[in-house]
Amino acid sequence: MITDGTAVTREDVAAAARRIAGFVLRTPVLEVSPGLFMKLELLQHSGSFKVRGAFNRILSAGTLPDSGVIAASGGNHGLAVAYAARTLGVRAEIFVPEVTSPVKVAGLAALGAHVTQTGAIYAEAAEAAAKRAAETGALSVHAYDQPEVIAGQGTTGLEIMEQTGGVDSVLVAVGGGGFAAGITLGTGDAGGGGGPRIVAVEPELIPTLNAALRAGEPVPVGVSGVGADALGASRIGGLAFGVLSGPRVRSVLVPDEAIVAARRTLWERHRVVAEHAGAAAYAALLSGAYRPEDGERVAVVVCGSNTDPAGL
């Protein structure tokens, strides 16, 4: 397992931004109250930030095999890979676990992906996908632990800094850690170091980064709760840990009840329809798990919308 954060750099993020510019949306930022910004990445193609990494990985690969691309996902990454593959005219095979919501499974089918639902959690679906990739030679697009994927996700951070004029802290949900690691790099200075505080928010029931920081290395954790389909990695990615174990990052945990309340509040207060994982970062603010200082400029990333709005 690679744990060297220098394996992905801010220069990689900048290169990714140029590479994927014609394929992804520059999602809006709203200043919902003085100094509080929401980056609405849930409005991205396929309903989440994941297309950034998917496009960067696929476009970086050059000539693709006839078998196309393959990925394992709790849902959002699979949707992103399927969307990117359809856009680029290549075959996509997606493995998802049983915990994946029917909304996301239906979305994968609508995008033309070949879908296999297997295993109780993401890690088991990932094992099946890896076996299948070895058989077919398809290009593997990892959900969070590939340099190209992390660099692609980091383009969100570049946009946050440009659109807000700079913030003091960025709140972002963590599953496998690729998104938070990318944002850490994308919001850093030219050397990838100085920049805003990154508040890495996780459900109490899936504390991959929090547990790794306490142990000093990635360790397995249980996977359950309302965020399991999108934040359901059972271990933080090695590349992500190399970045997120740095001094700019603060790890906070939120209970499922706070995530559910934040999702409801996003709709009631801002008319934003997010999935539970998409509301996790906002939950840290509403619950007091993270308390900004007076005058602190805060960006909250609302990262996913693949949900049944009837649940609101």
C-alpha cells in the first residue's frame, strides 16, 4: 500500500483541470450567509464529483482495451465511470455491493453499464471487480486510490479557491479519502503545502480516516449507517492517507442522526436535494462537530445528489 502523499502533487491537479475541462461542469458556489459558502458539486454530471476523477483516469490512459473500463463502487463512482465511458464511447463494467441504493443501480443501467451486484459492502465488490479485470484486461478505475483519480477530484479544490476568493477552511466528507486528498492538494499553494484547513468529516459508523490517524496507518473499520453506499470504504486509501495525515487536516466525526438532519435542512433551508453522504460535511457545522471561529470563511462541499427525494 502506497502511503506517500507526494505521489500526487498540485501540479497533477492543475494538469487534470486542463485535461478534463471540456468534459465536466464548473459547479456553482453559493454564499448562503456571510462567509459561508456551499460548493454544489452535487450538480456535477452523474450527480457527484466522481466524474472528475473518472475522466482524468480514462483520458490519461491513452489507448483503451477493447474490454473498456471496469470499476467497483458503492454507486456514485460507478455512475461517474459509466457516464465517462458513455461520453467517450467505451464499454463500462461496474460492480456494486448489495448496500447500493436502487436509485443508483437504476442509474447505472440507464447509462448503459454492465452491472454486477455482489457482496455485502464495497470491499467485497472491489475484490470481484479486480478478479474480473484480470480476466478481461479492462482498464481499472479505482474509486479513490489512484493518482489520476485523486488529481481529478482535486480540481474541485481549484474551483473553490477561485470562486470564493479564498477561504480559511473547507469541510468535505470522507469515505476512501480520494476526494478530501484531492481537495487538500487543489487548495494548497504551488508547493501543495500551505492553504486552508481541511475538515475531513466522517460518519461515526465509518471512521476510516479517524481510525487511521489514531493508529498511524490505514486500518480496517466497520461499514454501516446511512452513508454506507457512498462513504462505505472499509479502509482509507493509502495515497489519500499520505495527504490527509498532514498538518492542514482535522478529522471530525458526526452521528447518523446529524447527517439525516443536515440532509433535511439542506432541502428546507436551501432547496438543495442531497444524498446522505452529500450532507455529511454540512452535518459537522449544524451539529457543532466543527465550530468556526468568528470571521472564519468556510466552504462546505455538498458532494452528491443520487437519492430518492421522496425520503425528504
